[in-house]
Amino acid sequence: MSIGRVLDISIRTMSVYQRAVDVASNNISNAQNPDYSRQRVVFGTEPSDILGGLGVKIQDIQRIKDNMLESQLQKYQSTLSDANKRSTILQQIESMISEPSDQGLGTYFTNFFNSWNQLAANPNSIPNRLDVIQKAQSLSDRFKQTYDDLTDVQSTLQKDVYTKVDMINTYLQQINSYNQQIYQTKSQGLATNELQDERDAVINTLSQFVNISVQNGPNGTSVVNVGGIQGADLNGYNQFAVKIVNGKIQIYSQSDLSSVALINSGELYAITDLFSNKIPDYKAGYENLINTFVNKVNELHIQGNTLVQGNSSSTGIPFFGELDNNGNVINTFVDGIIKINSSIVNNPKNIAVSDVVNNDGNGNIANKIAELADNPIPELNNLSVIDKYTSILNNIGSDKTNNDNRVQTSQTVLQQLQTQKASNSGVSMDEEMTNVLKFQRSYDAAAKLVKVADEMIQTIINMVQ
């Protein structure tokens, strides 16, 4: 081997190991960067000729990334974000309901039925009759507040979904932009590891909002689908919009109005599902309870007789709502408000508690109304009014508990996956420092070879002189 060849191989070797030290140093400097993927130098041999090998070269700088593990991380990030969002919103709903407390609707139901008990004991008492009206009005006001609170949560969720979809659209645009940079850079034979890390960080953030799937594209690019609809790739990106159909939120592609995304995870799913399904179910439960409650009170009250007024008592008067010209009870429950019959509000003597005509001392109807608190009602699945209200609360509480459990489970799995990712793609300071020393020694050896070649050249020159 000629001296020139020795020098050439030595210089190339020094350059290669200097680059290897740079890669190890870059790994060390990014050890605390959660979005960074460890890089590994892959050495190769320069193609040999008839005279032998031409030294070492850097064949590749690999980005250590487990795509299957990354897919699992994205899945559980989406699940955790979904459960977290639901728990937060359900906590707000529980706070609004204020149960158990003196401000809970259950207390107002109890106070209402107790007022009828007291009236049954003293049917002629005007103060007791006024108390029944006051307790009914308080019940109506508290129910209206609860009903409006649920409606306000829905309104907030509706606004939130537009914000989340705008963010998703921004992330998809960024992913497309990164894909283009990666493709162009790699086409020029340059490294794209850092660009891919930045692109994948955006994808991971996107997975917190919505369920996604990711496939590999050409030259290190990625194809991202959102809810079964293509979201972004090398050539472009989709934009999503929101529409409400029959009270349910739908996310669809602006480029194809018939393409509705099948959202089943992430913050966006929590928002859309609570808006479209859960809160309407809660409201329907409340409405069914109140409508049944109102109808049962009216059924009994219409059978009763008022205090004697003008030498006779009256009957057929509903406690809630009004009678139309055909004798039908109307306007008992309107926009979350339980309407008390105006004739009763204006004249408490019209509260009908006697089951005998012209018998003011009889309180049997009042007793029967008071018993609605505990008696099973077929329309409420054979539950009493109080028990049915408790079952509604249990339903909300169960949803909250289930989501709290999902948060804990998802966090545990996610932590395990992140530990695996750190083990696979994260930077080990000990390993990288070992690599630095190893590469430095190879560099030093090549430098010594240069010195040997130089000494050989000097010897030859001296011989010629």
C-alpha cells in the first residue's frame, strides 16, 4: 500500500469518527428532550479495489424508532385525553348538581313533600298552604337552574368543538409541511432525523385530540388518517368542519361533505359524545322525572276539593299548569320551568286537599301527594320520585367513576409504554459517553497513522537528499 493511500485512508477515518463523535454529542445534548429519538451511526467499508480496502465510511445515521410502540403510545394518549376530558366535565356537572347538600334538588323535593304532610295535618291552615306554594316554587327554581346548567355545559362544549377542530386542522397542515421538507431534504441525500422527530411530535399531539392511524410514506414521510379519513400526507392535507344534525355533532371533511369522520377517542370524542349523547340522556332523565312528578301530583290534586268558598268547594283543578278551553291540562313544564297553577298562586284556598266535597278538615289528598315521595310509580320503573332522582344521580356518578378509573388505567399503561420508548429510543448517558470514548480512540489511532505516514515521507525525502 502506498504512503498516499495510507494518508487518504487515515484522513477519511479521522473525518468519519469526528462525525461519529458529533452524533454521540448530539444524543447527549438531547437527553432530556422527550421528542428526540436517539441516533445511531452505522459504519460501513468503502468499496475496495484490487489493492485492498479503502477504509471506513458512515453508511447511515439511523433514527431509533419503534413504529408499533409509537402507535400504541398514540392510542393510549388518545384514550387518556378522552377520559381526562370527560372526568373534568362530569366533575363540573356534579358541582352544579350540588349533591348531597342542602342546595341539591333532592332537598327541594323532600321539602315539597314535607309541606304536603304538614298541610295534611292542618288542611285549613293558610300559612301551611302558602308554604306548599313556596316549596313548589323553590323546587321549580332549583330544577330550572339545574336544567339550565346542563344546557350551559352543552353550549360550552359546542364552542369547544369548533376550537378543537381548528387546532386539528392546524396540526394536519403542519404535518404536510414537515412531510414536504423531509421528502425534499432526503431527496438531496441529507439527514432528516430531526425533522422527522418534529413531525412525529405534532402527530403525537394530534393523537390527544382525536383517534388517528399512521402509515409510512416515501422518503420518511407519514400518512395520517383522522377518524378513517385521510388527514395529511406528502401531497396535501384535509380540513375538517363541524355540523350539528338532529342535535348530534358530526365532524366532516370540507373536501367531501358526505365524508363523516368516525371519532371514537381523544378530547374531541369526549366533547362530541357528551354533547350528543350523555348530557341529552341526563336531561331526558330529568325531564321524565319532572313530567311524571307533575302528572302524578295533578292526578291526585284534580280529584281533591278546595276549601269552601262561596258556600261550596271546587274540584278538577290541577296544581301544576292550566286548563285550556277543552278542560285539558297544559303548560305544566315549559323550558325547564315547572308552572304552578295561577289560580293557586293567587288564592291558596284553591289547593285541593280534601277527598270529600265541602269538607275543609279532610286532608286525605294531601297525604296521598306526600306519599309520592316514597311510593313506587310504574312510569318511573316502579321507583318513587326520590328514588328515581337518586338513580339519575347514580348514573352521572357512575359515569364519573368509570372515567376516573379509565384515567388511572390509561396513565398506568401509558407510563409503561413511555418507559419502553425511553429504553428503546431514549438517550443513555452512559452508553453515549462510552461511544464518545470509543470514537475518540479510533480518531486518535487514525491520527497516529497519519503521523506514521508523515514520518515515512520524511525518511524517503531524506534518502533522496
